[in-house]
Amino acid sequence: MLNAEKRKTALLLVPIILVLAGYVLYPSIETTIESFQRDGAATLKNYGDFFGSKASSNLEALWNSVYISILSVLFSALIGVPLAFIFNRYDFPGRKFFSGAAIMPIVLPSLVGVMSFMFLYGEAGLVPNAIKDLFNLSKVPFSIGGVSGILLVHAYTMYPYFYMTCSSAINNIDPSLEDAAYNLGSNRWTVFLKVTFPLLTPALVAASLLVFMVSMASFSAPFLLAGGFRVLSLQIYFSKINGNLEMAATQSVILSVVSISFLLFMRWFQNRRDYRMASKGIGAHRSEVSNPFLKWTMVCLGIVAMIILLLPHATLLILSLVPEGTWTWQIYPTTFNLENYILLFKDTSIWDPVRNSLFMAFVASFGCFAFGIITSYALVKRKFIGKNLLDILVMIPWALPATVVGMNLILAFNKPTPFSFGQTLVGTFWILPLAYFVRFIPLVVRSTSAVLEQLDDSIEEAAQNLGAKWFYTFRKIVLPIIMPGVLSGTLLAFVQAVGEFPTSVLLYTLSNRPISIEIMNQLRMFNLGQAAAYGMIQVGLIAIVLFISYKFLGVKSENSM
Amino acid sequence: MSAVNLSNITKKFGDVTAVKELDLKIEEGEFFTFLGPSGCGKTTTLRMIAGFYYPTAGKVKFNDRDMTTVPPEKRNTGMVFQNYALFPHMTVAENVAFGLKVRKLERSKIKEKVKEVLGKVRLEKFIDRQVSQLSGGQQQRVALARALAIEPDILLLDEPLSNLDARLRDEMRTEILRLQRDYGITTIYVTHDQVEALSMSDRIAVFNEGMCQQIGTPTEIYNDPVNDFVAEFIGETNLYNVAYKDNRFHCAALGMEIQVEKPLDERLRNQELKISIRPEAIRVSDEEITGPNALRGKVKIVQFTGAAVHTLIELSKGVQLKVTTLNEGSFTYLQEGVEVVLQLPPEKIRVVPSIRERA
């Protein structure tokens, strides 16, 4: 009966709504309420302070965040788009290798990436000092820091968004469209301007929005490189450290409003989908570079680019081999051994953060796994009122900057609530796994929904027609088919949780201190080798997961973000 | 095995009526086809029989059991989907065994049954293949085997041949018919292809815009269509408006009175009428023909298709006539531009009410 179907849907929705209401909606509401309070009374004062002349630093931080984000979009596009064109439109020796290496920045977790940039180009970095040494200069010729540093790191870590979306868009363009334009008498330039480029606009807009959001939320780069430079995500952290929770809440609300409006704008834009290719199954079409001079110039450029791209990884690896106390006044490290790795297994205080991270990431990603399956299934395969709203609610943790998610959880669970079973979660072990869980729900839901949408309804109907009940069908048919998508999303959630820094720094306690916090501590003690070794663990985990997803789960690297 | 009885079925999706007041009885062991253009309600009706939709009004009965709101898994129907809906993570054998496992048969029994059914569809050799390794025609057979393995009361086929190429389609047509006769199973077949419908069915129901237009054997439907939609949808035909007055049919387009052998059904007296005559029923000659309904025209286009020759003849400005003749050798072909004489035999002309004039 119809009611039976509706009952099933309702039964599915109850846990979904409970979790989302408890851990996404309720914390956001708590933050909003907090932002309207001062000394226990409701007031608009906080917003007055934010925009008023009293604390101009806030407005300055908002402005800085916006303009850094715009510049990040610009620089990422300038690197990512040409690369996408070169690697997908021209064929030259080593093309495949180069195009694979071009996405290497994604295996660096944000904190580790910033760290290796500091090792390389910072005040005491290897590159500036090597140049100083080579040319006998009295001072380092350059070093990154402040705005330039943040922008460099952003361009490096965010250009893959442009590279990947553009690559897939370029490969989706039906070559016959361009052929048709040539056939009608256009020259190369006109074809590019009037046909190819307009077809890429959706991808470019999507990537721009994504990079803008990611860099608005960026925390690690300003945290380590900003110096006195203020950005909004960092201001939240400082307000919280200074104990001004009301101001932290106000700043969170303002950053959330920006991010969520971007999320809504992106959804609207993606649903518009003006340019859909009519034809399907297009083969790649690349033109071979025949001019030998041009060909080898391209190869050389490719090699140089690869060196620059992989330098951070290499630096991290080399530094991780430098034992504590052997690199102090020298320009280059002199001693290399595996001590930092051996210590991991010998010294429990060094091993503890690793264990904590792995355990908490496991718990969180397991939660995401279960919740992701149910939620995607409900969103993709079931009909109910308010589906659009639920869809937005699920994606909110993705749109919210990590700092805001952290603040939300602090303000929601610094007192006993029904959602925390009457416990105060802040200051306990479990607040961090919860934060990771909330942060990475959208990852699993998205990768699961992608496979579920591919699953034709008739498959489920066929099972039902053959006499299988709903749960049997779900277990024996739906789950096995979607498992690769679910697993790849879960694995990604796992490694991201292992590398997560912003929420960790807001919520950690002595008992659950994760890797990224320990990296920060080691950096403060100038024990670069141990910090790099921790970083290598994260990089290694991400590499393994991407490899598994690619090899066994059939996931393309461009879908892994 | 079951008879299927649909009484006064209506199905609405929001404001759209997909099926309207449908009454239908399908006999035990019958091969019954729902035929119609896309969006006519035929698949909706099939899905109501399978249980994927519940009718807004009306009753579905298998024999005397009311199945109107029984969920699909309890109906014991075997359905073959348009895209086959094979389980991609299972082998051929596992696909076929699925329904048997659900029915908790013994392991050895399942094995035996799977072998037997795959033998019937001639796929024994592929028993351990992954379904993705099969060709379209083979996948189709697996889908059939899977549906037949559970010994369903009714076999439901939803445009099963539409994804196959022409030659394979011919082959599978025979195959499906053979299996249906072998098992003697009540079969409901949905298609938009009139050739499939005419060549396979015991009876056909022609659908248009959610309404069943006519139910009958293939010959009844082809030879005696109930209205101009059925006449035009099934096979080729020539349709002309006629006015009925004083027991005579006046056709303005042809500019003459048409003699029809069958007297007009009294119920049609006040409706808009058309005459329908099949292209193969018209006599053509380059010599004088005497007798009723003789016409003159000029050959416009001659299309040679192998077994038959299609000729388009212009009678007067804007009025054309399709004629089909069997290929009886090159001396019988007409030349384009030649004047010919035609005759519409009165016993072959059908007078039908017009339901599509509005369009």
C-alpha cells in the first residue's frame, strides 16, 4: 500500500533528521543566538562592534579575506586552466606522467603543505638561503610571509580545482562542435573564443566559486604565514582564544552567511546547466605537437613545472629524515637517518597523537559511512516533502568554514544537551570525532549519491518483482552496487580527518591531541624533523587511499575532491 | 498461471491522467500486447499489473484474487525491463537464481532450475559469465531466464526489444514466442512497434492518450480498425474525409461519391467520418478500369523496397494516394510522371469515425 512506502521513507528520515538537527542545525542556531547576546542580555551590540569603528580590525579582516580569495581564484585559474589545455589538447612525450603529477598538491593536507612551503621559501627556507649562499649575498633575496605567502600557498593548493574541472570539461566537448565551426569558416582564434571558451564557462564558474569558498575558509595558511595580517577565519580563532565567545560567534555568523550564500549560488548555478553536450561517448582528441623545437620546449617546461610542484613533497621527505638537534646553525642539514620514524614506535608520547588521529578518524568516518548511505539513499531514491531543504542541510557542513564548524560545536556542547545525552562534550575526548564526523558528512553523501544516481530504478524494481522485500533488495542489490562509491568517499573522509587542523586546534584536549596539533607543537619547538615525519604519515595515508580508490574502486582522481 | 482482469482502472499523476477508465480481461495463457505511441499509458498499465503503481481508481484482479494494492514482491509476476535491469555485480547464474533464493529453495534445486532455464534460452555456456561481458541479445535472454525461473503467473515484457538492432530483434521475436508457447504462460507485452504486435500477439489492445481504443486479434485490428487513429497507427493507410447523406458517401477530396460495400453502422451516423483504404488494396493500371470508385492520377514517386513497390500518386492538387504493389518483375514498375488509372474496391473500404481531427 502507498502508506507502507511512506512509512518506510519516514523511518529512514527520522535518524537523518535527528542527526542533522542535533549536530548541524542546532549548533548553528546556538552560535546565532550567542552572537546576539552580551552579558546575558539580547542585543545587537556585537554586530555594531563588528561593523562599527570600535574594532576596525574585524572589518579589515573581512575585507582581507575577500580580496585574498579573489586573488586566489585569479592565480589558481591562471595556473590551472592553461595546464588543463596543454595536457588535454596536445600530445608530447611524458604528457601522461605530467598530467598525473599535476594533481599532486591534493595529497598534501593543508597544514603540511603550508609547513613545507615554510621550509622551502620561508625566512630560514632552503631555497632563499641556497641562493644567498650561491651568490654570496648578505641577506636572503626573498622569503614568503604575509599576503604573498598565503597567496602562493593558495595558488599551489587550489589550482587543481581549476585543473580538474577544466580537464573534464575539455574532454567532454564534442570535437565535432569545433570541427563544425572550422567547417563553417572560422579560424583557430574565433573557434576558441566563440565555441570552446563558452562551453567551458560552467566549469570555470564552478571552479571559481569553489576556490573562493575554500580560500575564504582557509585557516592553516594564514595561521602559519599571516604574521600580523588579519583574515576572518583567523579572527574567530583569536576571539575564542581571548575568551570573547560572543565576538567569535558574531564573526562565525558573518563568515557563515558569506559561505552559505555561495553554496546556494553554486546550487542554483549547477542546476541551470545551460550547456549540456547532446552527444555521448566522445573520444579524446589531442593534436600531436610535431614541431621538434616546440615539442622539447614543452617537455622541458613540463619537467621544470614538475620539479616545482613536487619540491614540497621532496622537502618534506628529506626533512623527515633529519633527527632532532642536528640541524641548528647550518644552512643545510647534514645528518640523515630514520630516527624520527623509529621514535614513533618507541616513544609513546610521540606515537600517541598518531594513534589518537587514526582512532578518531576511524570513528568519524565510520559514522559518515553509515549516515552517508542512509542519507544518500533517501535523497536520491525516495520522494518526500522538503527534500531540497534536507539536501541543503546536508551540504551545509561542507560550505561552512572549518573554524565555524568548530565554533558551532563549542557553543552548542559547552553545556549538557539532549543531543550529547546530557553530557558536556567540550573538553572531552569525543568532541573531536564528532567534529570530524560533521565536517565530512557531505563528502560521503556526495560520492554515494553519485553512484546511486547511476543506479537505474528498474534494478530495484526487478529485485522486487522477483519477490525480494525492500530490506533484502537493499542488502543484496543496492549496497553491493554502490559500495565502491561509498568506500571511496569514506576513505577520503578518513584521510581528511587524519589531516584536519582547524577544528582540531579549536577543540583538542590533552587526551585526544591529534597529529596536526602535534605538528604545530613540534614546529614551535623548532623540531622540524619530527614535524615533517608526522606530515609524511599524513601524505602517505592520502597517497595510499587515492591509489586504492583509483585502482580498486574505479574512482577517477578528479572526483576525489 | 492466471487470467488478468482490469476493471475501470484510472491512474493519475498529479493533474495528468495517464490511464483513463480502462476495462480489460486477459485470458489464461494468452499472448496479449499493449500497443501505442509513447506516453499513451501502456507502460503505466503494465506497471500497475506488476504492482509498481497502484491505480487511483479501479481494480486489478489475477483470476479472482484482488491484487489492486498487493506489493510487487507478493504478486509472482516475472517482468523483463526495457533496459533488462540485470544486477551488474552478479554472474548470469546468480542473476537467474536471485528470485529462487528469495523463495528459499534448496541449493541443489536452485542449481538445477537455473541450468534448466538457461538451457531453454540457450545460454548454458555463459552460466558463470559476468553480465557485463554479454552482448545485448544475450543480456536480453538472461533477463527472460531470470523472469521465467520463478515460474511466474504472468510474464510482463516492457518494450524488451527496443534496445536491439533490427536483425537481432527478429530473432528474439521468435525466441520469445517459442518460450511463451513452451511455458504456456500468460504474457503481457508492451510495444510501440506495430510489426512486433501484429506478428506475435493473440490479441492486441491499442492505446492512445491513456485510453484503450480497440481490443482484438491482429487481423481484426488491421482489417477492421474502429477509428482513424487505429487505422493510421497500425500499418499504412489512405484516409479521406467523407460526408454521409442519403445512404451515400461524398468525398470532397477525391471529388466523387464513394461506393462502400458494408452499410454504415447506425451509431456512427452523426459523427465525422473518414474512409480508410490500405495501399495494398488499391488496384492500379495504365489501362482503363471500369467499375465503381475508379480514379485518375499521375505517378509522383516510386520507392522500391525489395518485396514491394510503394508508389505515391497525385490525384489532383494536394491530394495524394499511397499504393503498394508486390514486386512481380521489372516490367510492372510504374514510371514517375506517367498517368495511371486506379480503383478502390468497395469491399476493401472501411468507414471509420474521426477522433484526431482536432490535431
